[in-house]
Amino acid sequence: YIVSAILANMAFSTAKSNGFEPSSMSKSEKNEEPQPQPTSSSSSDGKGAYAPINSGTKDSPSSPSTNATIPCLKKNNIFQQAYSLFNRVPVLGALFVEVIISQCLSSLVNYIYLYKLKVAITDDSLRAGWSGKFYAWINGVSGIFQFFIIPLLLKHCEAHRIWLFMPSLMMICTLYQFGTYKTSELFGASASFFCIKTMEYSLRGAANEMLYVSLDYESRYLGKKVITLIAGKFGKSVMAVALAVSVVYYGDNDNLMWYLLATATIFTCLWMFSSVRLHSLIDASSKR
């Protein structure tokens, strides 16, 4: 608790010194003019970061008068707030849909991987050991991406290109797995699971934060809460219910895996379409 309190105090001090303190401003700060927000960039050539996205307000995002006039804050229901926010900032609405679809696909890929793993390795102790090493590789590669590859990548590439890369890679993995599901025991399922988990732990987090930082405070706070708590949980819950129903309906039918892989291919296509729409909205907003 002491360490958490110290880190929280340091975080609020950093936020206050940079002009985006979430708490109410002091009387002396209220009399001061709001400082202009610098455009976010990760290098001198402007690569890697989003330009500030126009959220429909004329005042500075850090101004208290701006947040007081935003319709989202006047509504108590979280769903009403989200609906108003998505109408005001369409990028967040597109991100909401993209997260739901990607989380559905992630849960489905996870189930297919566990199903294939149980068939390929019947011994429980060997399966547990293999799975532990596999997750260690996922965490290790994710760490390398977070600390080394992504910072270098953002210096030479715009951040919103990540939204196109993630479903494209999963499309390759899913199509390969769908085409070789009768001959490939575990390689196709483990490759798809490895890719989607590595991207969730590294690329998705970086892309989300680069998007949130380009928004005003209210959009950043409420949008992150709605997308993280509702979209992510909703996508996983819907797919969990669908998988439970499919297992009860089909049982141990030999065609179950074909249906699962066909569904994964459909969700990968939906993910691609939603990512293309999100990418186009980010690109259009950054050019304003």
C-alpha cells in the first residue's frame, strides 16, 4: 500500500506538471489561462503518433469549462454516456466494435488451441509442461516487442498502421489453419494462438494508448472505461456462450472443428473490416 501510494502521488504530480491532472484544479490554477496542448509525436519526422483528434469541442481539452459542457457528463447511465460519446467521437465507436470482434476471435482461437492441445498431448503432466513453456515464449516475445521493437517501429511508421497489421497477420494464420486442419495436429492452432496473444499483450496496448492520448480528457477517461470494461468483457462472454451452445449441440462430432475454424475465418474477416474502418477514421481525423 505504501509503494502504491507513493507511485500514485508521483503519477498525479506528473499529470499536474504537464497540465492533464484529473482532479479539480486549485483556485490559482483556475485563474490561469489553459496551456495549449502540444501535438503528440514520437520523433522529429512526425512518425509513430496520432495527431490530436477533433472531438467536436472548441475549447482546450484540459479546460474545466469544456468538460462541464460535454453532454456525456450530464447523464448518469453508462450506456447513455457511451452512446453520446460515440456520436461525438466516432473513432471510439469504431474502436468499440473492433475490440468486441477481436475479443470474440481471441476466445475462439483460445478454445481451438486448447482443443487441439488436448488431442495432441493426452498426458496431463506433459501437456501442462508444454503449455507452460508455450506461455513463457508468448510472454518473452511480447516483452521484446514492448521494450524494443515497438519503440523502433513507431519512429518509422504511423501508429494507426498497427490496426491493419494485426488482422492481416491473423488472416494468414486462420486461413492456414483452416486449410490444414485435417493434417496439422497442433502447429496451426498454436501459431494462431501465439500470434493473437502476443499482439494483445504488446501491439494492441501500444495502439490503444496512442489513440487515447490524442483525445480530450473526458473522451480518454470515459472511452477507455467503456471499451475496456464493456467491449472486452462482452466479446469474451458472447463467444463463451456460443461455444458452450455449440459443444452441447454438436458434442464430439467430427465436423465440430470445421465449424469452429469456419467461424474463426468469418470473425477474422469481420475484424479486418472493422480495423479498416477504424484506420480510415483515425487517418481522416488526424488530417483535420
